[in-house]
Amino acid sequence: MFKGIFSFILIFSFLFSHFSTEPCFKLEDCPKCEECVEKDCPPCPELKECICDECPPVCEGECYTDEEAQNIELYIQELEQKDSLNVKIIDKLENQIYMYIQSNKDDSLLIDLKNQEIVILNDQVNNYEKLVKEITPKWYENKWLWFGMGVFGTAVIVK
């Protein structure tokens, strides 16, 4: 995401830095400004109108040849197309990030629920162990012991 934004800003800045170095962009080379330079008007700031009243407006897009203007237009269209593609890619990536965050939340919730299930099952195992200890017959509840005592008691009474 940041790479796309950074590349857009970088290309956009190159766009203006490229045209500001064109020889036609200087006021002395502009064909419309020849009268202004000959009349010794104060220098006109770039992209602003002349201060003096006698000077024609400075370079209103007519400083470039038709071929240069077409090249500039094609370059701008290419950059706009790349920008629109980058915007689509950024939207898809942001959607994927949102999906990963949701998936992460779901996974962490599932892990918490599984941990709770493990605790409950361990408690259940402990309860079963206690139940087994209570249910197992004691030594005095042994049926063979009572059978032996019955036989012994009967034998003592009968003799």
C-alpha cells in the first residue's frame, strides 16, 4: 500500500520536475515573452501573470510544440491509467488485510473456546476419578468375605 502511494508521489513529482527543466519554460526563451523582455519589464514569476500592463500573459500552454504537447498528454494519460490500476490494487489489498484481521479474530476466538473446552474436560475427568473412588467397594463390602463369614458362622453353629 505504502509502496504504491510512494511510487505515485515519486512519478507525480518527476512529472513536474521534468517539464520545469525544459528550455522553453524559461521566460527568456518563450516566444510570447520576447516583447516583455525587450521592454525591460520586471521578470514575471513562473505560472503567474505579468505585473506590468504592457506585457502579454506568460506561456499559457503555447510554449510547447504540438508534438511535445501530445507527448505530455500521452504521458499524463499513462500515469492516470497506472494510478487507476494502483487504486484498484490498493483496494484489493486493503480488502485482503481486512479479511486477514477478521480471520485472525475468528481464530483467536476459536482458540479461546478450545482452551475453555479443555479446562471443562479436565474437570470432568477429575470428577470421574472421584466418582470411581467413591463407587469402588470397600474391603468390608467384598462378597467373598461375607460368603466366607457365612460359611464359618454356619460351621461354628452346626458343630
